[in-house]
Amino acid sequence: MSTIFIVGSSSGIGKATAKLFAEKGWTVIATMRTPEKEEELMKYSNVHLYPLDVTKTETINKTVEEVLEKYDVDVLFNNAGYGMKSKFEDMKEETMLKSFDTNVLGMIRVTQQFIPYFKAKKSGMILTTTSLAGEMGLALDGIYAADKWATTGLSEMLYHELYPYGIYVKTIVPGVVKTNFKMDISAMDEYEKLLKNQSAFLMPNDNLETPEEVAQDVYDAITDEDKERMCYVTGKVAKELYNKKQELGSENFRKYIRNKLMK
């Protein structure tokens, strides 16, 4: 039986992934800031809840140490996240620091604790939820875009750095998913048309991918026989846009997106 350590399991993609892997017979270490409030995952005998706040180094270190003393972890799934939309000039430093602390430094803090462990056992997998916003620049994504480009870049760097140790690094790249992921939206009346157009091609007919669909993509990525594949884009719209970028190349794709936003 394999074991997965999931960061950010209280809702959305993280919870759906915890449930799916439990149903597949895996041992699931489901972490969240307030595990005492979780009821649904408690029903699974092979799901074990632990406290973890990616912005607090002490809790990360304590939980990871406790888990690795008791379980043989095969996969780390970084899935905690914080989002915002804002005009660039309106971004507040407090919000930017919170976003970066969660999305980038949080991923770094947890991953650093697992690397020596995976190196010692000469195997392991690190999977991180990035975003379509980390593969292409989209208007009004604010610091979230910088965060996701950063985690994508960090993952690609680790893909090479950890390969000699038998550690595989992968990213799961969702588009717009139907979750309760909270977005901090500033007043942006002047961009009403742009936002409307962007929403229209990112969310046609409000046909959003569900957390359960992403969880299946997570399972497929982790169990893929091609262990050296890094990027797994999820959802019909995100896949179409990602493939369009590959087809057009970066420069022409930027013009393609700009024309969609400005029509």
C-alpha cells in the first residue's frame, strides 16, 4: 500500500484527492490548519488527519517529523493556495505578502522538509498544484500570477535537481475549478469589459471542472508509467489553451489572448 501526504485537504481539490486515494486503498495523510473541524474525512479508516499551516514553519516541521516517524511516504502533494484578482497598481503589500507566503514560501517550506527523506530512500514524488496562471499571463491575476509562475519554475528546477536521487517532480495545472477557493477581488469597474471577455473564454457556459475531476487527474499523474513527465493540465478549456500556446508559440499566443480580451 502506498502513502500520500496532502497539503491543503480541508476542501476543494485537496479533499477530493484525499477521498479518491483513500477509496483506491492508499494511506492518506490529510493535513489542514484545523483538522479538529473535519468530519467527512474522519469516516475513512486509512485517512489520518494532521495539523499544518504552510505559513508556520514550526507546525510544518513538527507534523512532517511525526508523520515520517510513523509512515513511509511515497508522494508529497502540495495543494495549499491563496488567490486574488486586482489591478496591478492597486495591489496592497499586505495581500501580496500573504499570497506569496502561502503559494510560494509555503510550498518551499513543506518541500524542503521532504527532500532529505526522499533522498535517503532514493525514491519519491513531489506533485504541486500550480495553475493555468502559471503557464500564461492573464489580465488582473495580480500577485497570484507571479506566485504561480514561481511555483512552476521551482518545480522545473527541482525536476532536474532531484532526478539523480530517483525523486520525480510533477505539476498539476488546473484552469478554473468549481471550488470555494477564495479570491480577493478589488474594485475594477474600468476593466469590466476585459473581465467579461476573459471569463467568457475561460469559463464558457460556466462549464467549470469539478474538484473530483481534478482529483482523478492527480491520481493519473501520480500513477502514470511515464514518471519523467512533469506537466499535467486539467480541464477541457485549460488543455485547449495550453495546446494553443504550444501550437502558436509564445509571441503569437500573447497576441491571440490580447485579441480575445480586447474584442
